[in-house]
Amino acid sequence: MNQVYLISILIISAQCASFLEEQPGMQNKIYSIKLERTQSQARKSFFDFITTGQHFRSKSDIMDDIALTQTTQKESIKLYNFKNTQYTGEISFGAQENKFKVIFDTGSANIWLNSARCNDYGCKNHKQYDGQKSLTYEHLGYDLDVEFGTGELMGEINADTAYVGNVQIRKQEFAEIVRENGDVFAYSDFDGIVGLAYPTMAAYHFNPLFDNIMQQKLLDRNVFSFYFSRQEGTRTSELTLGGWNQEHFVGDLHFHNVANKYYWLLEAENILVNGKDVGICKRGCKVIADTGTSLITGPSDDLYDVIDALNIDENCKNVKELPTLTFVLDGIHYDLDAHDYIMKIDSYGNEVAYGSFASTDSFLEMGAGCECVGTFMPLDIPHPQGPAWILGDTFLSKYYSVYDRDNDRVGFARSK
């Protein structure tokens, strides 16, 4: 996976038969957005960034409210898909041709774009938003300041018309990065982040993108879903707005209720290694479905216990015998095999997923000097949301995920 980003952070239960069935005469509008898998870096600064509180400072000229106007529903949307371990798509601000490559992130709630007013390298190295060129730009005057271990981002929240494909979202609040200390975004292969978590996480409780879509009644169903293809460099991954695409999964969708409307947070009954209870979910475990995180993360002590139980040989000698890791939610077993959670790091520091190889033999034959590692990282999410596990792209590339705001639940099914 050539360098891994963590940008953010899951989910739900049954009673879904009537929702899954198409209703007679119902015109369901479903929009799909092609995503890219892009190269990313395993930088601790991203973990620091998403686990650090954001400080909001109001200016004297803040508007008290933003009037939202209902818009006409769209019936078609152009889709995009790209390569590697981060999945990105396009969003436009101000005009449809003003496109930015972004991560659609269920683990955060704010929108971040680089501002044309920013002269730091991290901004100049990416496409920059220029409000002076937009007829629909609104200056709101809210400051957003994020401090983390290796730097600081300072932004200003303003508003403009956003376009996701042909879906037009009026008066969408977003943060323009006007100062970047440190290199948290400097070498990233995307221009911004679009948060899709709950509005309780958003700065000043402004509406995240999907909440404005809901408020402006742009979809028949307030549902979105993700398909993360494992075909590197292809245009086959997909974000779907308004429902899900059954062509991308097999079997049934199993839904689980959101336990806390902040993250897409779900309650897991257990985490098993080769079907055995390793004692880390004695009172249950919290799990978060996070499309903005490449890895699976867990509370430090619990994760180390799991890694010890997996017993991954750094020389890959036991890759064919490695156990199955299972997350159990509402009695449903979501299995991850070695093929899903192992990668090699070559002598140049490049990370290559086991699942990207045609066979186990070809994976084992990859160059001398490579090291086998699991796609895991310790992360201690503080109370009240934590301690919790993050189910990042390692999990979400195997399981199609559906995020249902009408019923506050998350569904998983085996991806094709």
C-alpha cells in the first residue's frame, strides 16, 4: 500500500426486510461516484490529526444561521474510481468544473480544502480553492484550528455550492486551509477531505455534506455506500448516494445499529482468532467503520494481544498457516484471512498487500529483504467514544458497507 494515511473513523441490526425490498411503483434514485485508490504514507501525524480536538474561534462578523433552500433531485451522476490504498473521488466547489480530488471519509465530519490564500508548501503542492472566482461564495468568518503532535492546521470556515457528480448542494460549509505548519498534507495525493460522520462531530455543528443533502431533500433514500475494489490502478471502486449497488456484493446485507451518533460506531460482541475468544471483549467492543483509515486500529494493549495470537512471522514463513481474525457483530461473523490482513514491506519501504498478488507463491517469491507485517496499528481513542477499534480499508475492501441515515444503521456484505 505505499504509505498509509489515517484520516478519521462505524455501526448496526436487523428488521431490514422491508427496507431491502423494492417497493412497487417506487422511483429510487441512486447515484454512484467512482473513487480512486491513491498512494498514501504511514505517517503518525495523521493519527495525531484525527485524534486531536479541534478548537473553534468565532469572529465578530459570524452569521447566526445559513438559509438552506430545497433543490431539485438529480437522476444521474458521473462516477469516478482511482488506485492504491486510499480511495478518492472528485467534488467541485463554486462551479462544476472546479474539481478537487478528495477522500470521502466516514470518520470525520468537516470538509477541508486548500485555500488560494495559503502560501505554505502543503497548500501550493495541491489544487487550491479560490473564493474570489466563485459567484456563490459566502464568507462566514469562523476559524478552525487543529493542533497535533507534528504540526498545526489553521482554516476558515466559509460556504459555497458543492457538486458531487451532478448532485448540487447549496451553501455547503467547508474549511479553507489558510496556514499549514508541518507536513501532514504536504506529500498527500489528494486535495482535501469530505467528512461523512454525524453533525455532532462537525465544527460549530454546521452540517456535514450528507446532512445538507438530506436537508435539501436531494435523494429518495438518505443512504450512501462504499465499494472498495482491490484492483490497484482501476476505476472500479464506488461511492453510491441514495442506496447501494447489488452488483458489488454477494449474499445478504446485514445491518447493525449505530451505538453513538458521532462516529459510525457499532457494538461488537467479540473478536476471535481462529474462532477462539482471546479475552479482549469481555464487556463487548466498540468498532468504527472508517473509510478514511487504511488500516485496522485497536486499543494498544488489546491489539498487541491480537497480534501475539496471530503470530505473524516477519519472514513470511508461516503465511499459509496464519489464523482467521473475526469481528462478531449481532451474531454475524466477519472473517479476515491472512490474504486480507498481511502485507510486505520491501527494502525501499514500499508496502504491498498480500491480496494484490495472484497467488500465495507469487507473494512469497517477492524480492529478498522484504518483511511481512499485519495491516494493524495501535490507537487509543479516548472516552467517551473510545476505547474502540477502527475498521479501515483492510476490512472495508472485503466487506461492502452501507451507511443508512434514515435508520441510523450500517450494513455489511461480502464484496465481489
